Amino acid sequence: MTINIKDLKNKIIYRANYRGTKEMDKLLGSFTKKYIDQFNEQELKLLCDLLDYDDENLYKFNQGQNLTLQIELNKVSEIFKNYKYVSE
């Protein structure tokens, strides 16, 4: 089964922007907007995997705080970990 990259990107954008908390909508939404066109297919799949984590742990991961679970380290998660949201 082949993956339509455009559909995958649209799914990721939606999931990143409609998380449930305003803070994570902004953080993940801006992160996705900045990097989605730079990621290859494998990295887009890693981003999908990252979006499967709950908001609390993703926020703590991004802020360098202690997590209640372990987030897999890979290129995409490392970029997210070092990403700093700047309000527009």
C-alpha cells in the first residue's frame, strides 16, 4: 500500500493543530508548519508517531521536564525537543 504524501501531511497538520489544549495546538501546530515540508516520508511517519503521545508528556519533553513515559528519540523527536515556540 502506497502512502499519498499530501494526504499524510494533511492528516499530520490536522492532528497537530487540534490537540485539545490551546498550548499544544500552538506548539505542535507551529512546529509542524515550520518543518513538514522539510521532512521526507520516513520522517513524516516519525512525526505521526510523535503525535500519538499525550499532550502532557509532549509538552514536558519539549520543555526538558521529567516525563511519565519514555519518548522514542529520533531525528524528528530531537528537532521537536529543541523547538521553541515563538508567538506570531
